[in-house]
Amino acid sequence: MKNLVETLKANFEAFAKDAESQIANGNKAAGQRARKVSLDIEKALKDFRKKSIEDTKK
């Protein structure tokens, strides 16, 4: 679970950096990277939710 949280933190930082670059500079490649990492974040959040529910049932 700790590993998952570390991965989420890194992904959020990468997303924020790339999204800001797209917004501020119109960088299309950064926008594409931000969209890709947003999908990774979505998957990781679903996994976190599943593991969190399992842990509370113990």
C-alpha cells in the first residue's frame, strides 16, 4: 500500500508539471503526457480504493 501511495504522489507531480506546461506554454507534447499519466492515476486510484477496503475489513 505504501508503494502505491508513493507511485500516486509521483504521478500527480508529473501530471501537474505537464498540465501546467500545456496551459502556460501551449506545449502539445506535455498535454499528451499529462493525459497519459492521468490514465495511470485513474488505475492506481482504483487499486488504492480496492486495497483500502480490504484493509478495513481485516
